[in-house]
Amino acid sequence: MTAPADAQLTLITRPAVSIRRSITRWARFCLMIACTAIVLAPIGGVVVLSLRPGPQSHTSSSITLENFSYVFQHTQALRWLGNSLAVTIGTVIVSITIGAPAGYVLSRGRGKTVTAYSLLLFVVQALPVITGAIPLFILFSKLGLIDNLLGLGVIYVGVSTSVATWMMAAYMDSIPADLEQAAWIDGCSTFGSFSRIVLRNSLPGLLSTAIFTFLVSWNDYLVALIFIRSQDRYTLPIGLQSFFQQHTANWGAVMAMAVVMLTPPVVLFGLLNKYFSVGGIGGNGRRTERSGPPTAKRNGVLPHRSACTECGRQMEQVQLSSQSGRQRNSGRRLGLASAARFCGGILGYHPHARLLRRRCFRA
């Protein structure tokens, strides 16, 4: 007895499809490996050259730390490293402090004022930094901020705040507004819902913005070259440029200094990598409307919209099935308690959990 033609065709095509998928997967993997190798090849070359002995070295080993010893003992590399860390960390803190509330306004706010504000941020972000170098130099010379790390930090904050605001607004768009509405129902203020709900769930966005701001300030050369004059106030990019002379360059020291510059961003990203995630916490990527915190009661009935589908389902069951017996009421209490525990375990703090408990005991 022979098999039907459709079954034979299925038996023939399934191995071919699986082989084709396997080949595609391996081709994609090999392409990613090749791209990674191309990107990491210059960094590997810098590390290898920093460990090689220089022309005037007296060691016979092929790997040595003489270049790093020269950089830290005969130059002000540690002071330059401290200057760069101080300016960069200060810039990150101030930019995040300003960018997070501003991004929240762009994400939730509506109106002509918000539109004009977003357009102004876009224009500021589009302008290159060099266009404001001369006016800022004249202004800072009158304020005494030339050759000052504080003035350099002010410029970095102005450059990175607009980008930080857009990044935070883009991430907050993916956070459902139902979480804030649940906090408002529980009596939370607008600032309280922002700090306890939105900001707490924006940790990956905050870290991404912080790393971007860190890299912008850490790698800057042009602005620091214009506004910094004294050698003891150099940052690492200007200090690296000081190793180049008119006709010669100590390439071993240059590569060692480059490794010193590479280390803090790599360590920072390695420590914070586990906190990153793609997308939000369940939003659909669309900007959500908000009309302010709702009132506590409407016609004597509390609103029943919650921050998650489980809470909403349980609370709708409580409101719709009011004519049940004692057995159904006890089961409902268990269901509400489990919903409250579920929300509290997932979010750490669920502002709707207390409302669920109140309804549980009333039932």
C-alpha cells in the first residue's frame, strides 16, 4: 500500500527545510563572528603593542609592563585620569537628573508647550558643538571658567542633556500608563507615581543613557582642547595627545595610555550589562495619553482598572458576582490574595495591592 502523494511531498520537503534553516543559522553566526573580529582587531592590536618592549628597553622578554610604568611614573596620567572621572561622573549625574523628568514630560505630556520643547531639544541636538565654542569661550572668560573643570562639565551637560532626554522619553513610551493610573487610584501623587513606578521600571533606560553620556564626556577632545590650558587640568584625551612630539612619538607609551583610556568604559559596561533589557515592560511602543490622577470615587464606586490583567480580572469578578454564597466568597478571597501576592512579587511594590486587600476583606 503506497502513501498518498501529499504525505510523500511532506516527507521530502521537511528535511530540506530543516537543512536550509540550519545553513542560514550557521551563516548568520559566521557573519557575526567575522564582524566581531573586525571590530576587536584594532583593540587587540593596541593591547599587544602596549605590552611590547620599546626601542630603548633593556628587557629580553617579549611581554613587559615598562610602558605602563613609564606612563604612571613619569607623567601625570593618574591626575588626568582623576580629572576625566570627576568631569564625566558629574556630567552623568546631572544629565540623568535633568533628562529623566524631562523625558517623562515628553512621553506623557501633550500640548503646544511640550511640542515646542521637543522641537527646541531637536534643534539643540542637531547643532554641532563647535558652533558655540567661540561664544562660550567669550562668556566663560568673563565668568572665570576658562581652564576650569567646572566650565568643562557645564558644556558637557549642555551637550548631553538633550540626547539623554530623548533617550529617556523613548524608553518611557514603552511603560504602560496603567501602572501610573493604579498608583493614582491608591492615592499616589504625580511625582510619586513617576518616582515609584516609572523611574523604578526605567532602570535599563537609565543605564543606557548613563553609558551614552559617559562615553560622550569621556572621549571628548575638541572642547577640552579649547577650554583647558594647564597641564594639571588635562583630561585623558589631551594627555594622550601630549605624547606626540614634532618628529617622534613614543608609541609604547601612547598604546599604554590608550589602554588606560579603554579600561573604565569596558569595566563599566561589563558591570552593568546584566541590567540591560530590550524594550519596555509590556508596552506596545505607542505614546500613552494621560489626563492626571483620577478621583478616588466616581458615583460611590472605586475604579477597577489595575496595573496588570490578573488584578483587573480578579477585581471584575468581585464586582460582577455580588450574589454568590459563602463558598464563592471564600474562594474569591483566596483569588484576590493570590493576585495581590503575585503583583507584589513581580513589581516589588504594587500600589494596587492594598486596594485588592481592602476589597478582599470587604467581600
